[in-house]
Amino acid sequence: MLEELSITGLGVIEEAQARFHPGFTVLTGETGAGKTMIVTSLHLLSGARADATRVRTGSAKAIVEGRFRLANAEGVQKDPVVADILDSTGAELDDDDTVIAVRSVSADGRSRAHLGGRSVPAGVMGQLTTAVLAIHGQNDQLRLLRPEHQRAALDTFGGSKASSALEAYRKARTAWVDILDELDARRANYRELAQEADRLRFGIDEIAAVDPLPGEDEDLTATIRRLSDLESIRGAADQAHHIVAGDSGASVIEGLGSVRTLLEGAADDTLRGLVPRVSEALTVITDVGAELTAFTSSLPADADELDKLLARQAELKSLVRKYAPDVDGVIDWRHKAQARLAEIEDPRASIEELESAAATALEKVEAAATRLHTLRVKAASSMADKVSKELKGLAMGDSALAVSVSPDPASPEDRLAITIDGTRAHAGADGADKVEFALVAHPGATPLPIAKSASGGELSRVMLALEVVLAAPTSGSVMVFDEVDAGVGGRAAVEIGKRLSRLARAHQVIVVTHLPQVAAFADNHLVIGKSKKGSLVTSSVRTLDRDERVAELARMLAGLGESDTGRAHAEELLATAEAERAAH
């Protein structure tokens, strides 16, 4: 429940604090006193978009602070969603199991949110507050006229079964639409895909015919460079080998052998000391001679080998010019082309596969939509009965609410058409159903859409009855009604007051009203007062005792204020409401 609300610098409110109690609390005040700012402050705590124009003139920022009790009498958290948010944000409860939510809006539009002493995104704070706080304003009456909001209200009434069925439908529909989109793209690109497949297939075959090896182009370049001057290379190698080893006559090896022999036979120690170095040189020269012999033997006998290598190099260069900077790139292109070709090699077959997949996906969508439709039809009957009972208690005589659920007709060219119960329907994002609320004026009367048949007062009562029914499965939440009784008066206003009073037995109910008949049934009465400071209007909030309530009700009745007649009427109204509450 909401226990305290503090407002600073918001609209006409300079600074105000209010304490709220369990049961039915009503807020009243003169026009322009700032009743709407109370609801606006709660919207801000619920994560609504910050509006800098709401900041009071002359104030740097507007601040709203609310204290919420999140535990029952035993101190047990009742809502797992609330517990998860507290745990994930690190928000801390006070010792009395309450949490403070703060929202500030600066004059330049910047917004800040704090929950349990921790800075959090406004949306996260809103997730917690909206789990315990439901605000129903005057605009909700207009939204109730829209088919999508009527459908959403029915799904809310349907509970977890309806929400699970809707989620399953959305998942199946998304998969189906994805396949349809791919199918449309394949059909549109059929010719382009066929041409692309031909180009890929030609390139793959051309590369396969050459069959290049990794790094082959570089190896060929080095080999060709050497073979291009084959004769001069062979001559240099032969001459060098002749000098080193020689087939006849003096050679380096023979010369070094003779030198070593002479030094070994010398009588001088210095000359004999050169023998190891000469022996080392002889070993090196001998190895060089052997390598020259091997190199000369490896050279081709003629230039035919060079011609073959040049022809191979030309083949590789042709591939490189078309597909990649080098042979390794060409090989990589072929691998990628093969993978792409596997995807599009047969566009017609691919389209047939997608058509088959689309048909299967369509069956799943139709099954999910039919299940959702069945649940909605069942929920519609129950919801209509319960709301109609509430309407009888709100002085609407024999009027009743009829809730119809029918397939949403699909146009002939609708690509998202499905079949439900033999009827062709449009598969929308929220199902294939058209939900409509209609008002039955009396038994036997033709149901007429509430958008056309309900007056302002009747629409207010229909919405109140609907909200009461939707809130019935839970208890302990905070329900805020902002002049939901607009357009209502007389006996109907008294009945609304009674119904709100009974609703407050399971919920904390906070109502902004201008009707004394409604205000009289409240357990607690707060008044929004206003005063002028120069050109600025300043509002304040205070709790009324019983005597003050009589005066406020007299003002609301006819602006009679402290007159004896006005007080007498107000006293009678309040006493009647107190007796009614005590009796129930």
C-alpha cells in the first residue's frame, strides 16, 4: 500500500505531504487546487515520461517521494516480481518493510529515479510501483472505446491461460512471418539467384580445372627466375666446379693438398702450426665441390621444363586476375563460392522447401490462434456476467455488458490470412480476433457498441465495473481513480461511492472526485487547498476530521459552505454513508 506521498515544486504545489491509510481515501478540492497533480505525481513514480512543463514556475526541479509498504502483516513479501526487482537493484527496505521511491524532474527536462536509496532507471522503479499501484484516469474511459484496449482487458481477465496462449500465438506467428518474408524474397530474386548460381558454378569449375596449390604462385616465380638463365647458370656452376675440383690439371683441392703436405714436412714449428687451418680450408672446399656437383646434376638438360612452368604460371595468373590477389585468395574464393552455391544452387527447390515450411508454420499459427480464440470466447462470457452484476450495483438498472469475440475478417489480398472455425481471418500481432464491448440497455434489447450507445456517465460506470472485475483476483494492491465518476450524479453517484467503499475492503482505494456522494463514503478524506502568493497559486494537502468533512461536503454539495442548510445536508449525507458502511 501507499503510506506517504511528498511533493515539491510540481505544478501548483510548492510543497505538500500526505499520509494515506488502508481502505478508501478520497481527495477533494476546488477547481485548480491541484488534485490532478496528485495523480501526476503517482504517474511519475510509476515510470511515466518526465515533462519539464510540470515543474512549478520558479522551481529548479520537481520532486515526488512515495513510501510503499511491500509486505503483509507477517512481514512476508507477497509479490515475487517486487522481490526480484529489489534484489536486482540492491534497493533496501526500511526496518518497517517499506521502500521509498523518489522521482525528480529538473526544469531542463532531466529526470532521476531512486529506489530504496539506490539510483535506478525510471522504468525499473516503475516496474515495482506498478506491481502494487494501478492508476485509472479520465483518459482510460476514452481508451476503453478502442478495440485493442477492449481486447487487452479481456486478455487480462483471462489470466495466465490467456497470456500463455497469446505468447504461444505470437511466437508461432513470428516464425511464420519470417518464412513468408524469406519466401517472398526468394520469389522476387528467383532470376537473380539463378544467374548468380551460374556465375559461381563457372568460377568453381574453372578453378577446379587448374587446381592451384597453396603458395604455388610464389614457388613458380622463384623456379622460373632461375630457369630463365639456365645456360649461364650451368656455365657458372661448371666453371666453378672445374676450378674447385677440376677434371684435369691443377685444382684448388689439389693445390691445398700440396700445401698441407709441404707444411707438414717443414722443419719450422710456425709453418707446421698452419696445417690445421689448411686442413679446415680443404674440408670446406671439398664440400663446396660436392654441392656444385649436386646442383649441376639437378639442372634440366634442356629448356622444355621452363616452358611447362611458364604455361602453368599463365594459368594461375588468369585465375588471380579474375578472383583474388593471389593463389591463396583464389582457393579461398572457391571454398566460399561452393558454400554459397549450396544455398542457392536450385532456387526452385529452395522455394518449394520454403513453401512447405510456410504451410507447416501456418498450421501452427492457426492452431495457436484457435486455442486463443476459444479461451477468449470462454472468458468473454464470464467477464460479461461479472461486469453486468457490477453494473446493477451501480444504478444502471437492467443494463448489461455483452462481450463478443469473432474472427477479424481478412481482405482477399491479405498475406496474413488464416482460417479459424472455417472463417478467413487476419492474423494480427495480438491474435485473429475482434473483441467488442456492447451495452444491452434492457433484457431483449439489441447490444450496441459502447462507443455509440454509452453516455459519459454510463461509460464511467462501465469502466469502474470493469476495473473492479479485473482487480478482483488480487488483493492488497493500490487502486487510484482520477475522477472516474465524471458525468455521474444523483443516485448513480451514491452507488459508485458504495461500490468503491466495498472495493476498499480488499484494496487500498484512492479517489480524486468532485462528487460529495462519493466522498461521503470514504474512510479518510484529504482536501487540496489553494492560496495565492502574488501571481502564483500554491496548493496544500491536509487530512480532515469529521467536522471539517461536513464543511467540505457542504461546499461540494452547492457551494453553501458554513450555512446551516448546507451543513445539514452534508451531515445527513455523511451519516447515511457511515451507516451504510457500518451495515456492510
